[in-house]
Amino acid sequence: CHIYTVLLSFRKGTLLLNNCFAVIAAVLLSLGEMSRSFEMLIIGRIIVGVNSGISLSALPMYLGEISPKHIRGSIGQFNSILICLGVFTGQVLGLPELLGQVSVQTNIISLHV
């Protein structure tokens, strides 16, 4: 699915189009708690997965295209390092001592936008 968007609109267009998925997912995740609808939460998480898959495949290609040759390798690794940092931050914020209460979980889930 994402290969067709990469080929049709190239990397920059794919990343810009992918932002629509992120906004839709954030709206679904935010409204899912208010409306007490677990279906909205599930659909929102699926859309976040699609968003992550598209960006994880298109972003390294785009960064490789726009970066100068002498720093291309470090720019390519920068994406992976920030993903690991984001996962670590999410795990720390999800600790019960910090923001792990059920009332705050929806805000943590919608932070990706």
C-alpha cells in the first residue's frame, strides 16, 4: 500500500499525505475516551500503525535524498535513534508513578501528533 503512495507522490508528498493519518488518529483517540467508545480507540490505534509504517519506510529514503553526502550516514541513523528515544520516553511516562493513571492515558496516547 505505501509503495504506491511513494511512487505516486514521491517521498515528500508521501510524508505530507501521511500527516492526514496522524490527525485522524489523534482525533479518534481523543474523542474515543470522551464518547466512551472503545471502537474509536481501536480504529485510532490501527490508523496510528498505518501512519507509523508509512513514515518508517518513507522517511529514511527522504532523508537520504536531501542530506549532503558527507553526513548522509549519520542522518540515516538519526531516525532510528529518535525512534528508540521515543519508545523509551513513552515507557517512562507510562509508569504509574508519573502519568500512568487511567485518567491521563488518553492524553499520553494522543501525544504523537
